[in-house]
Amino acid sequence: MRARAIAISTALAAVFALLLAPLAAAAAGPAVKVSEPQAGTGGSITVSGTGWRPHTLLMILICGQATPARGVIGGTNSCANADGRAVTTDAHGGFARRLPVSEPPVPCPCVVHVATVTGQKADADAAFQVAGHPVKALPAEPAGGRLAMLTDTRLDGSSGLLTWFGAPPSRTLVFTIGNAGSGTLKDPVFHVGTAHGVFAPQWDEQQWRGTLAPGKKAQVELPVELSAGAHGDYTVSLRYDGKVLAEQPWGVGRPWGVTLFWILLCVVVPAAVFRIGMAVVDRVRPPRAGGIRHRGVPRPALRLPRLRTPEPAPDTTSTLPWFTPDNDPGTAAGRLSAPHDDSSTSPTTPTRKGTT
């Protein structure tokens, strides 16, 4: 009976160990292992990892001038990016992927660098030696304070109306740093890079004014500005002491105001040229007889032939003062009706005969 109880306890312990193993690995953070510590160019190794977020896309690279303690000092510019491989973690946050061995662009010491592509930023390194590749000592770590990133970066700000018409887009890169060293960190100098698509970033040196005592933290705000008319997918990178600390994607909208301006310009200018050309043609072309003339050309004055006006008939009316218009002989002569003798029909007028 006792032996049976011991067997049951052992089986339960094994089951609990299997169930808690992924949780313990996740609590310890992401980890990377390589199948061989050294290999030559042309070969391949197996890279495996645990403790990553489930179903996360990762990028595997061989990088130079790096150690697991200090990380990749030169960022992805120190890695063999052309021969990198992508892998997606399983439901327990683990993965395994074959990686071809290639020489990085800078000397060793080298590492196999694994980092997340999307989502929350996380990375891990495993020591690795590329056989036959030059080896050079790492630059000395600066004495005094040691800067550490405490939070992820973010871009604050928004685009205004001028940006819609092609003004340079601008944002503020915000992050929190801490002093993990034993000395005071004073006026650290950062490099902010902007990269469009797959192109290499263009770095801009910016100094943060402030003093950070050991164990203290502070929020840093650095301005970021693109060129006029910039649009598309950009990546903002933060570098300190030769090491890339963070990368932040930035999607910049197209300046549609510029497009609208060019469309209006393509419509208005040809219309104006057409109107000017028609005005010039109207002024240069000779007028057509009896035709329809265009506006803007003065109509010639019409010269009509002079008509000979008839001379007025002589006035036949009498101008004698003792005649009125009613008893004027000339007026009576011009009557249309035949004259008649009123004396023969009047019964009251006596008829005189003979001479008295």
C-alpha cells in the first residue's frame, strides 16, 4: 500500500512539473538556445526558444559586435539581415528553426539574436561563433551611469491642416529611462532615426538636458520630424551609445491637399491658356463679311447710302392778315367736295334782281 502511494505521488509530481514548466519558463522571460556554439559559413544550426508569447512572430539573425550581456550594440545594422529567418511561436511560447550560418557585416563576438516583429517588444541573445570570421574587442562600456529603458516608446501628437497640404509631419517620441549604474548620468545624447520602408534609417543627434542620479528614472521627450510631403510607413528608431534601444512604427497619411492642388492646376491652367488663345485669334483674324463675330472685337460702323429727301411743297396758304384759316381761299380751294351755292337753297335770303 505504501509503495502504491509513493508511485501515485511521483506520478502527480511529474504531471504538475509538466504543467508548471511553461509557466515557469514564461515567468523567467524569453530564452534562446543554439544546437552548436560554433559553425562555419555555409552550414546551418538549430535555434530553439522558450518563454515567448504564444503565437508571436519572431525574427532570427546572426549579429556581430554583440554579447548576451550587452546585447547587439550596433542594432540590426550589425546583423546578417539577408540570411535571417522568421518563425512563429506555438501555443506554449516555444519554437525551433533551422538557421543558415552567414558572416555579419561587423567582426565578432557574435550572437544569435531573436526579437519580436509585432506586438510588445522582447528579445533574447545566445552566444555563437562564426568560424573564420574576424574577432574584435567590444568598445569599452562608459564609466559612471548606465542608461536603461524602463518603458516602451510611443509617438504623441497629430497632424494638422498644414500637413494635409504637404507640411512636414512631426511627432514627439516619449519614453522613460532609468539609471542602472553607480554614477550620475548627465545630459545623455540620443540618436533618433527615421526609416521609410526597407531603407536604412537616417539618424539625427538629440541631447536630453537633465541629470539622473543612480536608481532614478525620468521621462524623455524628443521631437521627430519628417520631410515635407512624406507619406507611407515609417519606422522611428532610438539609439544610445551605439545600441538601438527601441523601434516605433509610424504610419503617415498621404497629403491629399497637394493632390487636389495639382488636379485643380491641371484643369485651370489649360482652360486659361485656351481662353487667351481664343482672344488672340479673335484679334488677329480679319472680320468676315456678314458673318458672326466673336465677343471682344468691335463691330464696324455701317455706312448707309444717303437718301435724297424730297423738297417740301410750297405753302399755298394765304398769309394775309385779314383772312382766317377757315375762310382762306386757298383752303377752300383745296376741298375735296364740290362747291355748292347756299343762296339758292336758303328761304330767308331775298333774291335781288337788277340794279338798284
